[in-house]
Amino acid sequence: MEAFEYGREEVAKLSEALRRHQHLYYVEANPVISDLEYDRLMNRLIELEEKYPELLSPDSPSQRVGSDLGSSFPEVSHSVPVLSLDKAYSAEAIVQWIGRVRSRGEQQLSFVVEQKMDGVSLVLYYEQGLLVRAVTRGNGFVGNDVTANAKTITSIPLRLSQPVTIAVRGEVFLLKKDFDRLNLSLEVPYANARNLSAGTLRRLKSRETARIPLRMYAYEASGPFIQEHIHTHGALLSLLKDLGFFVNPQFGVFSETSSMEMNQQLSLSPHTLGGYSDISEYIGLVEQQRKDLPYEIDGLVIKVNELGVREILGYTGHHPRWALAYKFDAPEAETVVQSIDVQVGRTGRVTPVARVGTVKVGNSMVSNVTLHNQDYISLLELAIGDTVAISKRGDVIPAVERVVEKNDVGNSTWLIPQNCPSCGSALVQEGAHTFCPNTFCPDQVIGRISFFVGRDQMDIEGFGPETVAFLVEKGLLHDVPDIYRIPYGNLVGEPGFGEKKVQALLRAVEASKDRPFRTVLVSLGIPDFGKKAVGLLIDSGIASIDQLLELVDTNNREYLLSIKGFGEKTVDALFTYLSNHHMREQIRRLNEIGINLYEDISSHSEKQSQIFSGQIWCVTGSFQNFSPRSKALQQIEAHGGRTTSSVTKKTTHLLAGEGAGSKLQQALTFGTTVVNEQQFLSLLKED
């Protein structure tokens, strides 16, 4: 009875979590956990419901596929259920599944293996060859009518080559290059191409959808014509291609029949032909080629090729028995949570961080893992001493996927403390996150000042985080303006402060007073208000802090919202921050010191040529002609380029000076164009 009660509690907790994640994924197109993590939550719920059938409720998340229903679009019933697929995470599991399916039939079977596009599912309904309706997957039985938006997608035919009545299922997606290009223009970039595709498909104005180069691959169809004339999935793909759809040519067909025989039976030539024993090798090959594909895939789909056998195999309440999804697993390793620390950021946001036993995940060693917030920890039921599985989501960010084994000392689920570990103030909850409300919390002060003096902001050389922490601890540095009031000469003789260092620090602090207004404004650290937003603001004619404060004081939100690229979130953050008494006092003191809070835009009438337009530059190392190197960043931006503080796959150029280290190695790995100082000067001179 006790086990049953524990089961009831876990089912209730899992159901609540899954409903929330279904809403985030299907309605808001903003998932906060990986597909792998979601699938594991769902699999655990199904396991418990099978063990305790009396706990299975009619509204259980296991009884539905998820919902993307919204109030903006009419609801439409699907003619056939649009179900999700059962999952496998290893080639061995696929081989076992194929064995089970073969054992249920008397005839020889073949299997089609297709790429699982990481996009948005869409069902197209045609009557007598004309597109009459396009419907999102919704909950599998009812979806939203997005016909007007679907008609803007050029790969969706408005009229078929034959006058058939048919329902076609496909995946709407963006090419990687199109996603990267579009994401550069957004103030708040999308996490992945799938989210951008989903958001675009639900735009209220179809002309906005038309601006985004969405595409669709068709992969399934149903209707009387299919039942009467089409007998295999290979023939179905061939029909879809003949009707005018884009069909992904990258698929394999595997059977006991010889490749020559099978090839003669197929209307559309597959990418690969082989026997059952070749499937594992094919899966490995696709995983290797995945990174080089022009679009994102998150797995493979294995289907019975013979449509008649599909009818015999049928469906469960959740998925068809004739198809299986193989999901690519992120690199994963197991380790033990040794402790959990709380970090307080410059904005006061509290972030728990797990210190784990150092373990190799993918190609890197992991010892610290961000735990996001209390909801995330509670969902995992994570405690100190637990053995956990660590993955690298998107092959970049370390994350705790699940608890593998509970600790043996009785530690319960870890809770964020009620008081700030830095200043002792009572913490407050805002949405899903926890904050320290004390503006003068030492950790916030150190974070705020460290951001202000950083290389990508005021770039005060020698003023690193250790120096900031030392000066705060000594009581010499209480906030940003104090940087310009410290009696640096008195530091000579302190640990790490020799005569030369102090003199260099003095020169760097004094030189920072000449930084342009746009650099100062970025350095203030206003949330959601980075270089791009500041540039848009100044280009619109707001070229001084006084003008900006006047807009805030008169509540002139309309002016800011009229600036192309400014959204409600950016304007809200700006008004909140600049209405704060502490920020106003900080600006007043910086003005008294002589920091540049005005920019002369009269010279902007003759703009410099945009030789770096469309390029993303990172700058590293030291230079003879660009000291501090923020001067190089200014040249790049003045000539139309964008700048970034780190090298990623999106970075097009790296300006490398003396002492260029890890960023140079990353650039060489990504194939980024590397430019030295002389080459950079030549580019500017030619211009």
C-alpha cells in the first residue's frame, strides 16, 4: 500500500510537469527541456500507469500527444489521428523492435529509414487536387487552421498535378544558413530553427510569414486514392513527388530481399539499400553526417514499408505499432553531486550551481553544472550526494538529465536558501527565478563593476574581477563611479599592487573617460539593452543621456517603440532600470566625473562605407594601433560589421593580435577567417 501511495504522488508530479512542458512546446513554441528529458519523463509516467492501472486518468498526459491549440486560429478536426511515435535510443533497440514486428507477420517485410526533421508538423488537406486547409498537429485529433500562412511556403503546392483528394503530412523547417541569417537580425535570438519555424507558422499576418523562407518535406499521406493504388511507403514517396511535393531523398530501405530485386520494386530510388544487418551501420553513418546536413535532424524514423501490413499492426492509444523514432542522444556521463552553491549575479538573480565530480562529457571535462532554478531542481528531486546523468545539450551546455541513484545518507531535495548568501537579505521570488533585492549586495556590486570595466564594455585594462573583489573587500569600491575616485597611489605595497601596476591602472582608468557614449550606455548593464539596441537608439536621434532620461520621465514609450527593432521587452527593461533611484544617482555621479554621456551625431550624415556588412567579428590579443582593442571593435561596427565576445560557428572573422590564445584555436577549428593587425589596417586603408 505504501508503494502505491508513493506511485500516486509520483504520477501526480509527473503529470503536472508534462502538462506544463506540453504547453511550452506546442502552444508557446518555447521548450525549456530537451526532447530526451521530456521523453524520459513520459516513459516513467507510462511505466507507473502500466504498473498501477487504477492511476491512469482520462486526462493523463500519456493519453495525448500534446497541444498547440491557441486562440488566434480556428480549431479543425483531423480526418485521421496524427499520433506521435514510440522511441528508441540505440541501434540494438531498433533491431529488437524489427524482430518483434517481423514475428507478427507471415510475409517478408522491408523497412524504410528516414531522417527525422527537427521542424514543425503540418497536415495539408486537398480536395480534387486543390489545397483547402493546412492544420497544425495540435493534440493529434484537433489542430489550428494556418492555411493562409501555409500558402506562403513555396514548397507547398497550391494545386496538385492530379485531382486527388488526399491528406498529406509533412515537416516545416528552416535551412541552417537561413536560420543563422535571420537570427542575427533579432534582438532576442531564437534558441533553434524549430522554434523560429513554429513561431513563424503562427504569425497573425501571413505577409510576415512570407518573409521567412520556410520549407516543407512531405513524408506521409492518407485517403481513398492511397488505399486503392499505393501499396508501399516507397511508392507513396514517389507519388508525393509526382504530385508536386518536396520529398527528402535521404532515406534507406532494408529487407531480406536482394538490393537488385528491391530496387526494381521501388518507384523512387532510395539513398541506401541493404539487408536488416546493415541498419546499425546506416544509423552510425547518418549520425556522422548529421553536422554536415543543410538542415537540422534530431533522429531517424523507421517504418514498415508495406502499407497493408501497417493496417494489420494498427495503433495503440499513443502511437502506431508500425513505426519507431530513433532519437540522437546527447553525450552523457554519470557523476556525483558533491555540493550546490548559490551565485548572485549583477542583476540580483540567484542561480544554483552543482559542483560535481569531474567527468568527461563529449570532448570536455565538466565539474560545474548550472541548475537554473528551484523548479528545475524540484522536478529532478535532486539532492547532494545523488548520482546523476550529465549531458551536453546542443553539444555545448552541461545539464543534469536525471537522477540515476539517490544518495545513501538521507539527503532530501535541495532547496534554495531563504536568505542571500552574500548579504543576508531575504530572497524574493519573481516568476520562476529567485532574486536578492539588495542593490548594494556585495556580489551584485562586484558583478556590476566587473561588467562595467570588462573588455567588451569600458575595457579598463588591468581591472579584472580579482582587482574588483579586492577593492570592494578593502572598502575602497562601493559602486561603479568609485572607480574614478579611488586614491590609487595608496595601493602601492598592497599584495599584487606594485608601482608599475598602479601607474598602468591609473592610465587605463583615465583613458576610459574618453569612451564614446554608446560604449558607456552598454557598460551600464541595462538588461536586454546591448550594443545593437544602443546603436538603434542613437541612430534614431537619441544621442545623450539627458534625452533618454527625458523620454523616461515623460513616459514617452511610443517614441522608443517606434524605433525599428525595439520591442515591449526592451522598452520595459529600459524604463524600469532608468526609473530606479540607484541608477539615476550612478548616472549623476558619472556625469560629474566627466564620463562621456553625449555623442555628436552631426558627423553621422556621411556614413562610412559598410565594408564589413553581414560579417561577425571577434577581437582577441593585443595590438599596436588599437589599444585598448575596443577601438578595433568601433572600427568594425562603424563599417557595418557586428562584434561578439566569443568565437562560435556564426563568427565570420577573428582579428588576432599578439598573444591570441584559445579563441584563435576555436577559429581555426570552425574555419573562421583569421585576420592579423596589418591585414586589418590594409582593409581600412583600401576603404
